[in-house]
Amino acid sequence: MATVTFDKATRIYPGGDKPAVDGLDIEVGDGEFLVLVGPSGCGKSTSLRMLAGLEDVNAGAIRIGDRDVTHLPPKDRDIAMVFQNYALYPHMTVADNMGFALKIAGVNKAEIRKRVEEAAKILDLTEYLARKPKALSGGQRQRVAMGRAIVREPQVFLMDEPLSNLDAKLRVQTRTQIASLQRRLGVTTVYVTHDQVEAMTMGDRVAVLKDGILQQVDSPRNMYDRPANLFVAGFIGSPAMNLIEVPIIDGGVKFGNAVVNVQRDAVQAAADKGDSTVTVGVRPEHFDIVSPEDESKSLTKEGPAGLAVTVNVVEELGADGYVYGSAKVGDEHKDIVIRVGGRAIPEKGSVLHVVPRAGETHVFATSSGERLTDS
Ligand SMILES: Nc1ncnc2c1ncn2[C@@H]1O[C@H](COP(=O)(O)OP(=O)(O)OP(=O)(O)O)[C@@H](O)[C@H]1O
Ligand SMILES: [Mg+2]
């Protein structure tokens, strides 16, 4: 087992005007499951391929444990990779598919058999060892691809969207299996996906990339609770965080008819940058609905307190529901998503008055996108 270090690793493709991966700095712990996530083209596969030795590193270094592997060929890195298009050999049995890399490496037959049987047991493939891939389900084939990596007993597993060929239900099952398998084997793993739910549910830590630049690397919890900038705030979480640009006024920011007390320091920091607005982030579950009975108490000169949201669409999910509405903020109409209880679903067309819950707002500089709140 080993740590993995990306030390300002940079990849510029021939003819490219800017790096596909720009100064990537990540230290993956021994036995850790690190997920690289981000939109299409952000440099996830390139990062993984640099670690695998399939792509040149133009600046910086890559280390596995204390070995500098930056310029080593793939076969000398002690890694095993599972790709999105894990082509199994159709004419070979499951056992032969799993043992093929060991056979090429000259491992003796008895040892291959032993490792394949162990991996098959772990992956629940024992009864399929004599079958050909075409006689397996998608999920079973995917496990064979995993098995090929496991039998090599590498220091590091690399996986690039290994679940993208599976249907939605199987993806969810298989992601749990991969995560628990990784924990059992304790092999350091770097896993690539564009799916933030997969990233959040599988990773010990998650690294978010955008345009080749690392935005934040953190535990799923911290990533959700304290996104470092507007991009991460909007990318992590489903439905996405509401991000609303609001004017700075004395003591806070104005949210419809309500003055929301956000951290004074945050507002001051924005004002110091010369910004007249900040962007406030509120997750759908962090709005309080000012109920009609309370409204008399919370009336202001300008009408009921809070932001008036007109309900456009309601998504009922049973335990809870999501209201997709619109609200007038300043002179613009903004789309707002609010989570409501499953037994308190409002009518389409009705108006809700909502207030962001104290202590659950995020404040970002409108100009730079940086997080300004520190908790
Ligand atoms: N062989 C190549 N030659 C030139 N440019 C490339 C090459 N491979 C990738 N790129 C470019 O580098 C950038 C990063 O690509 P990469 O494949 O790493 O993205 P990704 O995050 O894996 O995206 P996806 O989620 O679509 O797989 C993209 O702009 C892509 O067009
Ligand atoms: Mg990719």
C-alpha cells in the first residue's frame, strides 16, 4: 500500500494553448478512497492517466509512496486501472479474463488460480468462473473487470467512470459494493466520475476540478457544508444550492423584505473589495417557511416578511418534496428551489414566504466567487 502525491502536476496537450490539468496538488493518504469529480472536459481522465503513466507530465511530479514515478512506464508503477470501457476478452472464460495479466507477467498457474479464486470469492463471482462474458449480466461483467484489477494486488487502484455502462439501479448497488470492497482491501484508490452523488457517497475525500484547476479537496461533509467557492457550491448538492446576488445594506443583506443577518465580517470583506453585492447561497432544505398564522406577527411595512416565492412546479417524493418557484429579487425574477415536508406540499400557483435559516447561509464574493463566510 502507498500514498499518492500529485505535486503541481501539469499536462499540456500538444497544440493546446492552456493546460488540460494545471498544477494539480493532491496528497492521497495510504488506503484512502479519493474521488476526482467535475464537469466533462475538466481534466479528470487526464489526471488519472498521468498517474497511470499513460500521459506525459509536462511540469511537476507524481509520487507513489516515496517513489518518484513521473517518468516511469505504466508497467513499473504497481497500479491497476479499471476503465469505463473495460473490454473483456469474449472468447475467454471469466477465470481466464481475470488471470490474463498475471499470465502475461509470467506468474505460475497455481498462483494465478489461487488469486483468481480469492478475488472471485470477494466479488461473488465463484459460480461464474467457467462462463464466457456474454453469459453475464452488466453488473457481473463490471465485477469481472474489477477482478482483473484485484488479482494483480497493486499498490494503487485507478478507476475512470467504471460504472457508466450500468443502468441507474445497478450503478447504485455497484457503487456501494466498490466502496465497501475498497475499504476491506484497504488499497489506495483514485476514482473518477462526473456524478457528484457518486463522488459524495463513495469518497473518503472528494476533489473538485474545473477547467483543469483544483477547486477544493475535502471530506464530503465539509464539501457540502463549506464549499470554497461559487462553483463548488453550485456543483455539489442536488437539487443545487440557491445562489442569489443581493445588495449589501447596513447590518446584512436584503432578501426580499427580510434583512438576513449574515456574518458581518463576510459583508465587510465584500465591501472592502469594492463589491456592492454579495452572492448568498441557501440550500433547498435551509429555508423556513413563514406560515400564514405567523404572518401577522412578522408583517413589515412592506408586507409579509421574507421572500415571496410563487410556486411553479412541485415535485413530491413521499418523505419530502421540492418546490420550484420564482421570486422577485431586486428587479429580477430568480428561480428558487425549496425543500418542504411530504405532508406540507403547497399548491401550484400559491405564494410562500420564506426566510433563510439563521446560520445556514453561505456568502460568496460576487466578483471572485470566493467564499467569504468562515463557518
Ligand atoms: N489526447 C488529447 N489531445 C488533446 N486534447 C485532449 C486530449 N485528451 C483530452 N484533451 C482535452 O483535455 C481536456 C481534459 O480532458 P479529460 O479527458 O481529462 O476530461 P474529463 O474531465 O475526463 O472529461 P469527461 O468527463 O468528458 O470524461 C479537454 O479539454 C479535452 O478536450
Ligand atoms: Mg474522462
